[in-house]
Amino acid sequence: MSFGPLGRIATISPSRTRRFSSFDRSGGNRDNVPVPAGATITLAESGGAGCVTHMWFTISSRDPLHKRNLILRAYWDGQEHPSVEAPIGDFFGQGWGEDYLFTSLPLAAAPRDGKALVCYFPMPFGNGARITLENAGTEDTDALYFYIDLEEHKQVGDDVGRFHAWYNRELTQPESDFGDRENEWGVLGETPKNPADASNYVFCEVEGAGHFVGVNYYVQCPSPMWYGEGDDMFCVDGEPWPFSAHGTGTEDYFNMSWSPDEPYRHPYFGCGRAPGFGNKDPRFGWMGRTHCYRFHLDDPIRFKKSLRASIEAGHANVLTLDLATVAYWYQTLPSKPFPPLADRSVREDIGVVDVHKWRDVWRQMRGGGSLWGKE
């Protein structure tokens, strides 16, 4: 008998619900905990089998980049290295340490001003769970408020994968027959080709069996050129190029089209932030910060041995882009340890004044006078 997409909620379960939170143990209203600079605190720890069902955080900190400097980690089944490791803002759907509203089915940044961070990804475990938060910044976090809700079960089946999330970041560089020239849209010559994924930006690299369920993609573009000609590529179980799942362009992978530059928030996909729309930076082409997301909740990318998920930085990797991502997937344990945590610094945006200075240099190189710009 089917009860529709919410049918599971009607099922009576013998499991026990448990909550870890920052509530005031004295019975007062000081319902938060500090996180000193350099400290790591344990937010939740549970033995046996179960599943984390919900997390909520909000933070008061004098550190303007606390959402990049607070590192969320989760450990399942006694594994010594984490299965989740990401800056807290990037994990929940906010890039660059910023506050902005974000809505999706598994993750959200809710009012006020996107300061309430919410997760509904189920995170099962068979033999213990531990969730920690590290303050990797230089400023104390004055007040951390949190809920972590979970269910305790007698057992979790062997067919249930463990939740993973990984933060990566890279400043890409042009790589083509044009050397370090940014030949996007063929503006400097014939459009190059890329029959491989070796130079792509990698956002998920896994060993084991499981399925990929989504990514938050944060791109900071230093020029007004469209950044999104890069194809997505999913190499499953070490197969040869062009792979089982090979896309046609960045906006296509994120279920959008024709070089979008406006916020759109579907439960499964969209654009959480775009230059010039309710942000401090003015719009100038596609220059600036854009946050796209895609969750494969009904169409996961399944793998039996390994997965390498990547995307071009412009078609054939011809652009300089500051790319940061958090990928989400489920897999068997043990999982491969993550590489050292990627750079968390925030680059200053390039704006219209900088472009005007570029123009001035060009004008002087051309001898000055009444130059228009297309000479």
C-alpha cells in the first residue's frame, strides 16, 4: 500500500528520538556555548546504531569570516578520520563567509538574514557517531546555538551508506593551446577542445561503493566573461572518457540555461546568489560571486568502486576562476581520508573601478586620445 511521498511519516517505529543541543543546563536562558579560537568542541556523540535526522545552527561571532573559519566534522562507526569536513557556511549553502537566504530541500539558510543554518540530510551510522566543530579562526566565537536531532535504532542495515561531505577549493588557470590566454567563447581564436578530465576542477573523489547526491558550487569570476561553458563529468568506477555521465555546460548541469545571472531556488537546484541582486556588488557581466546548487535526490550518480566528479573551468579549462565546492554523497566504510583542508580565505571582488583602471592602462598603451574600446 502506498501513502505518497510523505508515507514514511505514518510508520510507527520502535526507535528512540534523542537531541543534543546548547540549552542552558542551569534552566536559564543562556542557551549557547562559546567556541574559543583554536578549540574543537564535541557537539554530539552517540554509541550504537542510529541516524542524524536534523541539524540547526546559529552563531554570534566578531569574526566576519566565522562561517569559513568554523569547521564542521562528522565521524561514523569509529572511523578515525572524518566523513564530513567543511566550513560551516559552505556546508549549509552560503559561500564566502556571507549571510544570505538560501532554500533547498536538504539544506537551508533561513531568516533572519540567512543566519539560521538548517540540514535535513539523513546521516545513518551503525556503531557510533561523533560531530565536532573547530574554530580555526583567530577570534573567539562568543555564542553557538545548535540542535542535533537523531534516532537511535537497534541496527542499521549493511545496505545503508554513510553520509559524506567534502569542501574543496582551487584558483584555476587557463590551460589550452593558447597558453595562459583566456580564450572563452573563441574570442581569441578557434575554440579549443578537451577530450579528458585531467585538468578539470575536481569536486568529489571517492573510493568505495555508494551514490553521489549533490553539490554546492561557489564561483568567483574575475572578469565579465560568462564562466559557465565548462562541462560536468562523472567518471564512474575508473571508466574511460567520455564517461557514463557527461554534461553540456555548467548552467545545464545546474538545470538552468542561457547564462543565468539571477537567483532561483528550487528544492533540488538553483542559484542561491548572483551578482547585483540584493548584494553589495554591482552587476557587470558575470563578474563577481555566484552560488549554484544541484541535489540528485531522485537521480543519484551510483558507483561500485570509485567516483571522480569534475567540471571544466570554462570550456576546455580556459578561465581563471576561484572555485569552491561542497560535495555530498553516501558510501560504504572505510572511506578514503580527505586531503588537507583547502584554502578558506576570501578574495576581494573585482569591480567596475578596477575595469576602468584596466581601460586606462589599455588607453595609455594605445597612445591615449579618443579611443572607444574596439580598436
